[in-house]
Amino acid sequence: MTIAERKAREAHDRENPWRPMSEARPGIICNLMFNDMAGHHPIEERTYFLDNDGHWYCMEEPDPLWSKPISWRPAYVRVKPTTKTMIKKRYENRHGSLPW
């Protein structure tokens, strides 16, 4: 990571701090941070949204979340209802039904 990349990342972290899961709101596209034995780690290349049903959906891959997120960071973009429907159908097509 170059100095310019590090400074850009630090600026992004200041502008978009990690928030507790209790503050997550349905329909906002965001990044999630997970915790494992190696420590806290965000999966920056994936974006998620919380649906009104209380479940998290990955925007890129139709796989359910098996580990529980500990923090979230909003992208300040809302998911359109048609996009939500498309992603949920992708889940159903891949798994036969929604995993919950």
C-alpha cells in the first residue's frame, strides 16, 4: 500500500466510521465488519443491505451470511425495491428458497 493509498483509506475511515449493529437501518447499502479468531476484519470488496425482514443480503454473491457481523459502515446509498427483489430471487434460484 502506497502512502497516497493509506491516506485515502484513513480519510475514508474518518468520513465513514464503523457503527454498532444496533444502528443498522433497512435498505442502506453498506460494508460489514466481521470478527474471527484472527481479529476484526472488514470485507471491503463486498457490499450488503439489511432487508425489512431483518436478514442481510450480499449485493454481489447470492450466499447467506454464516458469520455474524459486528459493525457496519454505510455507503449512503439506498437499495431500489427492484434491486432488492432481484437479489432475493437470485438467492432463491441458487438455494431453492431463502436460507432462513
